Amino acid sequence: MPDNLIPVAIVVAIMLLVGFPVHEFAHALAAYRLGDGTAKLFGRLTLNPIAHFDPLGGILLAATFLGSGGAFGFGWAKPTPVNPSNLQGGPRGEAIVAAAGPLSNLVLAAAAALPLRYLLATPELAGQVPPLALDALALFVYINLVLLVFNLFPIPPLDGSKVLFALLPAQTAWKWRPILEQYGFILLLILFFFPPGASIGGRIVIPIIDAFFSLLVGV
């Protein structure tokens, strides 16, 4: 555990100071551009991490990551308030706002992957960079890809569910949305926590995350 403390602390810091705030800011900005000023009214149209920090979600994130030695983490930011009735485009507008968060994490991952890919392709240059800096850069890429892929999972309350509802026929979405929103969190717990250590959800999303990482970083 002591040897793993620094990289684990870096992961927690990346998520709380960069990954979560940028994700939630992207939701707020997309909603504002589409006509809903609710997030701005609540002071969420900002990159300030404090504005997006959820005490319970942040503490749980740190506790699970540190307690597992970096093998597992679970937490969340303060949800961005959005009033769908104010959005232009109806369900399509809601889907754009929902997708903006995960896509912002893809942009961050790609931006960090460029220098990392260059360094890894240039061993003589990479040798002059402290290993901890390379690890931090790789973790930054990976964590943002986790936020991208996990949040696009099409189950409420994740962002992917709103994208799914926008793509479904209106009658189908109207029928299934209340049911999925009522039981979605329980379904997510089952998918990502059972069986322990080899969950169904983990076996779906981890290969996708690894594939994105390999594509961006080139390893």
C-alpha cells in the first residue's frame, strides 16, 4: 500500500480536480448554449472544482481508491442541474447536453495522449522525464477514458441513458424511461459489483477503455 500511495493519490486528484469538473462544466455549457440557464444560475457554469464537488461522492471516491490500493474506485461529482423543458430540440437537446460531459473527457484524454505517445515513441527523450510524470500522464489519459466509457453506459442515471432515450422511438422511450430511472441505480450496482472482482459491467467496459487507450497512446 505505501508504495502505491502516490499514484493512487494522483488518480483521485485527477478525477476531483480535472475529470469531474470539466465533465460537469461541459454539461452546463451545452445546456446554456441550448437555452437553459439553470446551471449558470446555480453557479455551475465554471471549471472551479469546488463548485462541482460532492462531499459524499468525493470522500467515497478517495476512500475506495485508497482502501483498495488503486484497484477499485467509486464516487461522483455534484450533478449539473438541467431543465429539459428549456432546451432547444427536445430529447435531441437533452442528448447533446448528456453527451457533452463524456465527450469532454475524450478531448482531455486525447490532448494528454499526444505528448505521452510522442515520449513513448522517443525513448531517449522519455528517459529524461521522471517516471512518476509519465505515470501521471498515462493515468490522466486512462481516467478520462474511464469517465468517457462508463458515463456512456445506457442506464440511468448515467449520461448514456439520455442519449439512448433520444434515439429510441418516442413511445418506447416514454414507456421504458420511468422504469429504468426507478431501478437504474440498482441495475448498475448489480452489473458493476457482482460477481466481485469480475463483474459483468467491468468485463464490458474495461476492454473498451483499454482499446481506446491503446489507440490514443499507441501501446
